[in-house]
Amino acid sequence: KLNLNSRKIFNNKNELSLTEKESDIILFLKNSEKPVSIDELQTKVWGHSSKLDTHTVETHIYRLRKKISS
């Protein structure tokens, strides 16, 4: 369960605080009907219209995965 007001995600008895970008990523992925590319995340979540040579998306996904699996 995701609470957008408090930006917290709940699973059974666990509660995780999310950053604004992490909650944006989760919402975007939840509403996607197919797998999403890094370029698509960069465009839709970050609003970058051109291909940038950055690891921002990968870093956010890595940190989100690490947070969820802890």
C-alpha cells in the first residue's frame, strides 16, 4: 500500500519512507502495462526530453531496490 501524502509504502508490518522521486517511479511503473526502459523513465519521470549520459535513473532504482529489500 502506498500513501502518497506521507510518501510511505506499507507491506504487512513494514513501513518505508520514500523520496518524492521514488514515489514518482513507483507510480509510473504501477501504471505501465509493459516493461519500461531507462530512457522512458528519464523522459516521463524526470522530464528530460533528450538522451542524457547520466546514471540518475540507475542510481534511483538501485537505492529503491535496496530500500525495499532491507
